[in-house]
Amino acid sequence: MEKRDHRDQAHDLYKTAHELNPADDEIEKRLAPMAASLASGSRYDYLLREKLVTTDQLQKAFGMSKKGNKSVEFVLIEQYKIKKEAIAKSFLLFYGCKFRAFDPKVPPPMELLANLKMAFLLNELWIPISWSKEGIEVLVDDPRNLNKTDNIKALMKTARINFTVAIREDIQLFIRHFFDKDHVAEQAPADEAVPDIDIIDVSFEEEKDEVLADGVDESSSQVVKLVDQVIIAAYRKNASDIHIEPSVVTKATSIRFRLDGVCQEYMKVPNSMVRGIVSRIKIMSNLDIAERRLPQDGKIKFRRKGVPAFEMRVATLPTAGGFEDVVLRILASAGAMKIDEMGLTERNMDVIRRIIVKPYGLILAVGPTGSGKTTTLHGLLGHINKPGVKIWTAEDPIEITQQGLRQVEVKPKIGLDFARVMRAFLRADPDVIMIGEMRDEETASIGIEASLTGHLVFSTLHTNSAPETITRLLDMGLNALNFSDAFLGVLAQRLVRRLCGNCRKDYVLSKDEFEEIQMDYGQQWFPATGIEYSENIRICKTAGCESCSGTGYRGRMGIHELMEGTPEIKLMIKKQANTEELFKTAMQQGMSTLKQDGLMKVFKGVTDISEVRRVCIM
């Protein structure tokens, strides 16, 4: 069995044993040594190495943790008198981040807790601790749980989060301490709600208000026209996001568009206008224009002459000098992309066409945020969207709409999460189900159950490669037998910018450059491409013209890594093979890695090496 350092597998073993037969103590006795073995080399390695705890004691601690519903660390401290400082050092060495013990003197960060519920935080086991210029400090029990950390970043509307590790019981103490009614009452007045570390300078803000009062407000025709102009320009340029960023240094506000995945400046306006611009956007999205200290999010339905109606998501965040940044995400209003337009290789296209017409099973699209997973899934659904097929989707949010699909937007704040929607789908006579993301074991298990009961299930996951997805789901606690039976395929993908067709230039590769690409591709696999060096071998590079605004790129395309659920792969899943073994078998069966697919597109002249290196680990 593989040791997976990024997750503590011991709890999963005990959970599995309990589910098999709660009354059979013999099963847990046989699994206990395995649990202790898995713990070795993980976050308990320092304790074992320094002989602060024995393997036998750690084994017993896992058993007591399971029976008492306490963390292993709590048992080690209470039963074996291990000092919390030793736990802290062990966690520090393993995770490489700070450890924090419970301290009742830490003041509740009320501005960070405004939209969070105690029950939610206790269930998810994390809590924001403080807010400084370096970012938000968030306490978690496992900083390597990428699913949890990605969700936290999305919920807090910022990537500037510093994760600190703590034991489960201390996180629970912090949550109950922060939500204690006496603390909330003490900090209720608005003028006291801003902690000492808040980056907003109240006196500076009041002074700035006097200056801005002579400027323009949200109702002035100048502001209304400017906001409309910016939004329409972004839409026509096919921007995915609009960033409004006031600066206390330059005294100007930069408005940038994210074009083809990269931010580019559109214009600058004086800071005297920004308060009116932000207020205008807040009015359009039904946000509180008086609240400038807390992040807010909303939605705009934009209807103007000259452009089709479309929607935008709005997020505001307080920034230095009493200003607010605004980010508007333009939601795609077009229909589903055709699978012929996805840039799939011939092998990948054949596999995709074969698996998406299966009557049941599980198909996954994986990659980081913004890698086009939702677009890909809607493209696949569009291919099988026929009058005789009932398709349900659960999304957060709904970005692409299709005729014939029944689409549901999840709302976690009211308890309408992916798992709950999935259960409802199973009672709604589906043929095909698309679940926006398998965020936890519960949602993943329901997805597997649905795929084994005669439904074709599509979903996404935040993983880096196709083989890694298998081990990530097994780490979640999925039953390996059920998972292997359901698994049809996993498509990992990234988006690279496409070279502008009007100005791209041919470029002759030197022998050294060719050999470098060969090394990046993998010398073992490169001969299969049939590409050999010659003095005339060419690729393309950027130039820049009016059509691409001088960037050399126009549009984006996908690079892919597709692992099919062949009988050999299914057998390896049943045996819980590790990532390396899955990778080797998949490669032997014709899979190309993301990097390899990207480099082949470089040789075809549709993108360049710098783009592949930007999105892939080389």
C-alpha cells in the first residue's frame, strides 16, 4: 500500500474497518499496525524519530481517537503526556508552516466572520484568525488538503491567504471563542469593528472623502457612461474579467482586462473618480454602497444597446488607503463548445467519443481554477444532448446555459450544496448528471453511486494530472472496487494562448533548442512522435500586430492529458496502485502528458514553448 504523505490515511483505515463490520474488533486490530505504519513518515515522523512516542503507543492513539471521536494529537497529549510544543515541531517539519495553539486573548476578527456561520466552520474545521497587509491568516487542520484550501480561497475571495496548522480541538475552541455572544456584543459598534491591524486608515479615509466629495458620484452621467464603456469594451474584446485597482502610490486607478488568461491594462482614471465608479457598480449589483470595510459579492444582469444581454459576477475588496478593488467576471453567454473545437488529438478524440456514449460510468475533467473544465464538460454534454436524454447539472455558478439541460445553481449558504442536489437528482429520473465539483467524500461517493446505478456522471476536481486524480479520490475514502467499476476516464487540461494567425513568424530551431524540447518531452517517448531534427525544422513565435493588440497571441486553446478506464487501469485502481504505477501503464497505453500535448502543438505552430512552460511543470 502506498504512503501518501499529503493525507493522513490512518483515519481512513479505521473508518473503512468500521463500515465493513462495526462489531468486528478483529478487523481493526489487523489494520492498526498498518495505520501506525502510514503515520510514520508523515506528520508524526518527528515524534517517532525522537522517541517521544512509540509505534505501539501511536497505534493505540489511533484506536482511542476513533472510539473517542478525538484527534490523534489530543490523545497523544492527554494519554501519553506529549507536549504540545513537540506536536507543533512535528507539524512544522511536515507542513512547513506555522503552528498555532488556542489562545483566548486572540480577538475575534469580526470583519472576516461577518458572512460565516459557526456550524459551517465547525463542520469544515477552519477559521480565519487575523487580517494584515500580508494577507488573511486561516487556521486549518491539514494545509495540504488542496480541496479545502482552494474552497477557502474562493470563499474568502482572495488568494492572499496564509495557512496555519492547528490540532482539531484548538480549531474548535477558536471557533466557539470567536462566536461567543459576549465577544460579538463587545464589538458590535461599527466604529469599533475595525481591528488594529486593518489596513484602512480611518483619518486618511475621512480626509479622502472630503476630496472626493468635490469629484463625481455614482449618479453622475460621466461615471455612468464610463462604467458602461468599460463593460462593453471588455465584452467586445472577449475579456473574462475586469479589474478596477486604485493606487495610493500613483494616485490613479488602473482598469485592466484579463485577455486570454493574462491581465492587460485598458485605461487609467484619476482616483477622484473611483469612489463613484465603485458605488455605481455596487448599485448595479444590489450591494451595500455604504459598506467599504468588508468584501462583498453580487451579480449584474447587463443589458445595453449594441451588445447581447449577459451577466457578470462582482466581487469588492477593501484595499490600502480606504479604497476598494472591484473584480467583475463576465459569464459566458454562448452555447456549448463543439468537441471538434477543443484541440483534442486524434487519440484523445477517439477515446472521448467512445466513453461519452456509454450508458453509465464516471468521467472527470481536472485542473486548476480557470483551466476550462466547465467549458469542456458542457462541450461533452452538448455532444450527447438529445431530445431522448434527460440531463441534470449542478453548478456554482451557472456560466454556460444549454437548451435541453436542467441546470441548478448550488447555494451553500442556505444548505443547497452539491451533495444535497445530487441526492435530489437521483429522484428526478436522470440519464446524465453533471456535478460542478467533487469537493468532498460525500459528493464523490454519491457520484460513484449514481454512476453504478445506470447514470452517466460528469464532474471536475482540482488535481494536477490524470493519474493523480485516481489517488486523490482514493485518499478521500472512496471504495476502490466501486470506483474502479464506475471509472470511464479522466481528462486533465490547461489553457495556453494561441499564436495570432495574422502575425506569427516561422522560426528555425537550432539543434540545441531541438534537443532541449526533446528532453522536455521525454527521450523515452519522443521517438514515437516521428519528429527528427533537420536544419529546416521550424516552429512559430510571436510578433505582434493590431489584431492581437501587439501581444502576439489571440485566443486560447486546451492542452490535454487523457487517461482511459481500460481493464488494466481498473484493475490497478482495485489494487490501489500509486500514481507512478498508474502513469506508467497509461503511457504504455497511449496517453500523452499535458507537457507532451503542448509541445506537439508547438511543432504544429499553434502556440509557443513559453506558453507550455507557463502552465506546465517542465
